[in-house]
Amino acid sequence: MFHAPAQRERFYRRERRSVPAAREFTRWALDDWGARRRADDVVLCVSELTTNALLHGVPPGRGFLLRLLAYEDGLVRVEVHDSGGGVPAVREPGEGGRGLLLVSMLADKWGVGERDPGKTVWCEFAAENEGRTEGARAIMRHAP
């Protein structure tokens, strides 16, 4: 029998305070679900994906949707829906932003889906895997 995941979502406007608000919302949802094991990794990825949405995916006057899903097996999925064009890609260190590099290191899976208009950038965290925040922080410390 299939059980629908627990879901929380919130819409944010294109403004600087949306990123810290998204982090706070994510911490609250994870705590509410009892999904604390990889909370630091999830929150860091939410921060990176929402920052990318604001910088590259949200035209003036628009916003983005943050959707969080928690499955019975402990999997947590993060989705950031925006209305901007383009396909995000991981950049090598030294080429600019490191957001998706960090997401690719911390999350067990990540990807980009199409929507009209725009895209959904998502990442997933399996409960049985250990967090990788320290490795990502090391990259941030040594990046130019």
C-alpha cells in the first residue's frame, strides 16, 4: 500500500530575506517530522537552491516555491520551483558560485525538472546515509 509523503510548502517573494526564511521553515518542518539526522545538509542545500532561484531563476515581480517532502522510509526531498529559464549546472571551483557543487556533494541525488514556465531544481537525502556537511565546508574554506 502506497502512503503519500508528508509535505510542507511555502511561496517566497523575490527578496533577500526569503533565503533565511526558507532555512527557518525547513528546520521547522524537519523538526516537526523528527527528521533531524541530516538536517544540516538539508538546510544548507535549501539555502543554496533558494539563493540560486533568487539570483538566476526569479524574474522581477515573481517568486519561488519551496516544497519539502518526507517519506516513510526517511527520505527527504527538497524542491525549488521557479519561473526562470535556463538549466542550472555544477561549476568547478574557481568558476563562480559553488551552490550546485555543494548540493551535488551533500545530497544523495539531485536534478532539474521542467515546468511551464521555468524549472524545478530538486535534491534528495536518504536517512540511512551519513551527512557530508564537513566535506562541503572544507571545500568552501579552500575555494578562492
